[in-house]
Amino acid sequence: MIWIIHKKIADNSSHDYITRKVTVKTMKKNILLGVTGGIAAYKAANIISMLKKRGHNVRVIMTKSATEIITPLTLETLARDRVVTDMWEKKPNVEVEHISFAEWADVILVAPATYNVVGKVANGIADDMLTTVISAATVPVYFALAMNVNMYSNPILRENVDKLKGYGYKFIEADEGFLACNVNAKGRLKKEEDIVDILEKEFTEVPQTLAGKKVIITAGATREAIDPVRFLSNRSTGKMGYSLAMAAKKMGAHVTLVSAPTNLPRPTEVDEVVDVVSAQDMYEAVMSRYDSMDVAIACAAVADYKVKKYSENKIKKKEGDLTLVLDRNPDILKTMGEKKRDQFLIGFAAESENLLINAQGKLERKNLDMIVGNSVNYMQRDENKVVFLFKEREMKDISEMPKEDLAYEILKEIK
């Protein structure tokens, strides 16, 4: 896998571009492919072929419904291994097969993943070989969704997906395209090559450039209480900060995540998660740890203001307008910049206008080494398009990409 990075040097006279290639080694792994009874089951043949060409070992489990769409013989020929279709078939050995499959695999991919199989796994049903193996697995499990558009948008499916995400299962969302039900809509299995690329990210050897370093990252949207019911906050989901925390851990760092409220699963991989609510809570959590850190990344959307007088009781509706008097919250990032010794300090600037000017000003005012600027239009999205600005007055444009990938691009800039 080759990553192409474009570095843009900005000064008063010219804009020069330097392109450098970074080669990332992909490890060869054991991949267990589960094929279920969606019409896209025929695409499993191409997925197997691509995985084999890239050197991976592949074994296949098919549900009974899948065998009505594509024959086991086809997939056996491509995988060069026996395809399992029945829990109760005579076995060529005496091992407990659903356990041995789960132990053999480095990752499990269910493609296509139907409404039915997601619902069964989400509710603890293991009534065939595939769901039984998944229930016994401790490795990453990916569901590549594919189904009718109405099933795809069904709130029951969404609830089951969210439930499984909370347990660490991973999902490859469907694309929009022409479906078997003769409509153009969301529900088409993602392209086979894209699925294989996503899967291979599990095997990428991440350079341990942060080994031995202590990193503190803030994430989420702080809340400033008005009364026992209401609060001031913003639309940040916390996904960028959480992605940074998990990427930093994979790069060898000791990671402390200071998290304001989010709806994201708790990242068990990081070393310390500190839950906070208000900007003051976050300020105290960060400052009590900052001196011992090597890197600090302020990704949280921190409220600039809080109500001057909190109401102990719920504020009742009255005639006329309600006026809230606000006080300034402590500026966490500015304080870190003032206290900075040898730490590498990164901030974020979400702007609705004059992105470069506002981000550059924040970089200088708060004594940052780097700032990540982006449009507020990317809030609550899984992707982001940003610009990096550096203390040395360098600039780098980063094209739109998933926040999980962007996290590595940010961390690679740490000097």
C-alpha cells in the first residue's frame, strides 16, 4: 500500500509542492469470510479472489440461504479450501469446528451482511455455523451491509447496528446504486475492492513513531448547565478526538483521553479515559496532567461561555423574553500554550468563514506547533477535509477522507 502525501509550503512569494511517498507494509492474515443469503452473495467470489491475490489465507462459511444464490463449489475453488455450510455435517477431524474457526481467523468478514444476520448477532442468536463462530470470536468482525433500501433504513436495523458497534463490531456501510428490487437507492454492497482495502487496514503495520511518548487528547462537546434540565453545547460528535486517541495508541503512545459527553463507544484500547462534562471540568483534568505529557491535542469542542448564574430549579416559562448572562470559560488551549515547555501542541479550528486567516491567528495567539483547520460543515460527518498550518508557516491541504484515516495524517506531523 502506498500513501501519497502532498506538502504545501506557503510564503509571501510562491507556493511550492513537495510530494513524498510513504510505503506502508500490509501483513498477510487469515480471513474468515461469512456469506449470507443476500442477492449480493455472488460478489463473495470476487472478494475471495482479491484476498487470495494479495496473499491472504481465506476460509468460507456459507449460510443455507447463501447456497441458493451461489454454489459452495465456486467459493471452494477460489478459496482452495473446504466451504462449511452446515453445523452438523460430518467433519474430517475431531476438533470443535466453530471454536477452531474462531481461533484460526485474524479477522472475520461477513459479506453480504443481511438484515437477518445483523439482527441475530445483535440479539445473541447463534443457530448456524456462521453466527456460532461469530459468537465465539475474539478477533475483529466486519459486517459489509447489503439489503433493500427500506430494510436498510429500518430503525430496527439501525438500533442493532448501534448496539453491535457498542460491543466493538465494525460495519462497512452500503453504497447507493441499482438494487435487485429495481430502484436506485442506498443498500448496494460496497465495491469489492473497497471492502478488501478496508479490511487490510486491520493488518497495516503502523510505524511506532510515538513509542514511549505520553499523549493527552481532548474530545467531545462540553456542556454548560443552565438548570437541572437544560445546558449549552454544540454539534461535535467527538469522533475525530476518539479516532486520534486510538491511532496514537496504535502508534505506540501512552494515551490519556479527556472526553466530554459523546454517543461513541468507550475506547477500551487507550490507557486512561477521563470523563468530564463542563469546560471547567476539562480544564482541571487537562492541567493536572499536562506537565507530564509529550504531546497535547485539543480536539474537543469546548464551550467558550457558561451561564453566570446556574438555577438550582428548572426555569419556568414566563411572559416575555428570557435573558441569560454568560461568563467566559477558561481557555484550555491558550493555557497549555502559555505553560508549554517541550510539548508538541496541536489545536483545531472549526470555522464558518475566513478559515486560513482565523486558523493562522489562533495558531499564533495560542503558541501552537500545529493547527488543523476545517469547515463547520463537516461537523457530525464521518469524513473531514482539512488544512494543516504549522508554526514554521508551512501549510498542507488534506483531501476529504474518513476521520479514522485523518487521525494518522495528523499524528505523522508530530516532530
